Amino acid sequence: MKTVLVTGGCGFIGANFINHFVPQMPDTHFVNIDKLTYAGNPLSVAQQQNEPNYSFEQVDICDSDAVNRVFQKYAPDTVVHFAAESHVDRSIHGPADFVFTNVVGTLHLLEAARALWKNDFSDKKFHHVSTDEVYGSLGDEGKFMESTPYDPSSPYSASKAGSDHLVRAYHRTYGMPVTVTNCSNNYGPYQFPEKLIPLMILNVLERKPLPVYGKGENVRDWLYVTDHCDAIMTVVANGKTGETYNVGGNCERSNIHVVHTICEIVSELAKLNTEESKSLITYVTDRPGHDFRYAIDATKIQSELGWQPKETFETGMRKTVEWYLGHPEWITDVRSGKYREWIDQNYAARGEK
């Protein structure tokens, strides 16, 4: 049985990856390692916890001894590395955690894989999941390509840029079979409510202010999370070793357009007044170093590997709103911290499935 080690599999994208592929690939053993920080919620993958091809280990990737023990225990032939501190605002207020997790943690994973595989890299793959934010900011025109020079603006994007370079260095220095994806902004189920889209959905429902940075003119390319998961697995299965693939949804939208769309869909589904929902929009002081625009050119993954996103912005956003409206218990557990009690009861004493 093939073994895939997934780091950060209780976070937003990692949880969707686990939920998407564990049922689809019964002959593959998925080992989920996660530190379970504030954004790591095992309730997001609770439906998989008793599946025979799923295991969980509570591990901090900055703990090299613990990482090595997991690699020796499960002997993975594939690593899909999601684990990262990812919220830009938090990186501005506390950059050290981002450097330790995103750079040093990645180093420990690379070293554990190299030690396990002993330079026999046949049928092995280390896939590193990164962000388009490493490329910096665009003006009104142009798109990020795989050849775009790095120009990170925040401590978060700088730490991800560092980890990207480290992964590529292990390929060039040791021959490690790596691939890298740099994706645009994700949205969908299980996203922690500090992020723009879930925050706006919940605030509309609760008739709270909808804080928008600046004038809301910053533009992002939005990608539905399961489309991103499919892209990652496509690269893991068929991507060329040593290559980088940009993954985008071809859905550029300004932040204010996103917020207006959320107001309209939430109001429709929850039977609220749309104009009253939009009146909740409150413009707040822009954050430092706020990149104006991101846009992804995904030609390479589309032409070489045949991947295409299935969701448009409109279909993906409707699915996202429907999910949050349909899972109030998940939201309550996250906001109240109750899910932390579930972690203590189910994992703290044993540290694994």
C-alpha cells in the first residue's frame, strides 16, 4: 500500500485534501500529522478517523525528533506538505512563529525524508504547497508565471519564499524528487473564520460590521479548495520532478466585489435584506504592505498536466455559503474553542489515532 504523509491535514486546505482523497483512494494510506494550533481542527476530518487507510499523529514539524519518529513508523513514499502559519495579519504582529514553522519545519521534513529514503528516490515524491504571495504585487495588468522573480511583501510571504527555495535546493543539491505548487487564494468549507470569506459570511448572518481594508480595491484570484486539491494530486501523480506549477482559478475579483457577492448569496439563502446586508460594509485602515493585485497564469499545469478548475467563482461561492449555513455546530465549536476540548479528549493522551 502506498503511504502519503500529509502535513497540516487538520488545517483548511489539508482537511479538504484528506476528506477529498481518503474515500477515493482506499489503497493508499494517508498519515496526517498536525500540531493542532488554533487553526488545526481535527473535527474537520472527524469523518475519516475510523477509516482503515487513515492515521493521525499530533506532531509539531519544528520538533525534528518527533518528525523522524513518524517517518520511521510509517515509511511514507510521498509527502504532501501543507503545514504552515498562513495568516498575513498574524505574521505582521508575530513573525517569528512564521519563520520557525514555515522554514525550519520544512527543513526538518526534508531531512527526515532524505534520511528515510537514503538517496534511493525511485517512486518517491516530496510535494511542497506554497502561495502566489511569494511573487509580490502586480499592477493593473500581467499575471504571475512560474518564472516570475520572487518579491515577498509580508513576513508570511517571505517565510514561504524561504521554504520554497529550500525545497528546490534539496532537489538541486541532493537530487530530492520535489515538486512545488504556488496557488492563488483558496476558499471553501472548513476555513477558519479569521479569513475574509468565512468572516464575511458569518458577520452578514449575525448583522455585524463587514470590515474591508482601504477601499476594497485590492484584487485576488480565487480558487475553490477542492479544485486546488485536485491540482495538487495531479502534480503529485504526474508532475515533473524539480518543476513548479502555478495553480489559479482564473477568477480575479476585487475584495469589495467578493463582499458584495457574499452579501447577495447569504441574504438570498438566509432570507435577509440584501441592501441592509451591504450597509454593514465598513472601510478600515489598510494593513501595512498590502499587495494590490495577485493573478495566476496557470497555463503550465493546464497544458502539461491537463488540470482545469471545475468551479467558477459564482458556483464555488454558493457552495461555500451553503456549507457554512449548513454547519453551525462546526462554527460554534471553532468560535467557542470547544473543539480544543475534543482534541484533549481524543488525541492529547495518545498523540495518534
